[in-house]
Amino acid sequence: FRARVTQFIEAHFAHEHLLAALAHRDEVTPAYFLKKFRGAFGFPLGAHLKLLRVRKAEFYVRHTRLKLTDIALDSGFRNCRTFQLAFRAVHACTPQAYRASFLNRAAPIPSRPE
């Protein structure tokens, strides 16, 4: 269960209806899937997704000049405010401040990752 779910989440972390897709794959209700996930992983799906999405966005904030709005939406956040709150909870700073801290000490960064 853990390996299969982890693989699916990694591949579809930005999907808007991820919980429904996960539950459908296991042929269970979303509520039952959440209970099963928490039992198997020891933490709620929402917390896992938030951290995964922040970690994925972190790369683009740090290594590209993409707009933060685009990064937020591409990482699975519904809007910039949700993204900023989640990012701040992990890094204790805004995505803008995080990017600025790397721009001040790093070489020029490309517009798009290779």
C-alpha cells in the first residue's frame, strides 16, 4: 500500500482531485482512504501533500525566474495565498524572501529548468 500510494502521489501531486483519484484506485470512499493513509503513514494525507508541494515548488523558486503565481499553481496550490502560507510554515519566510536570499549569493539562474 505505502509504495503504491507514494508512487502515485509523486506522479500526481499537483492534481486537483488527488484524493478522489487515490480512493477510486483503491475502490474505497475518500473518507476510508484518508483513514487508511493515516494508519499506514502515521500522518494525514493533507499534511503530506502540503509538504510535498512546497518541496517541489522550492526547486523552482530557488532555481528559476518563473512567476511565483505560476509556481504555486503548477505545484498544486489553488492560489498564491495558500502557497505563501504553506511555504512560510516550512521555511519561516515568504517565497519572495527565499528566492531573494539565493539571488544575492548565487550565480545567475535560468528562466526555465533544463
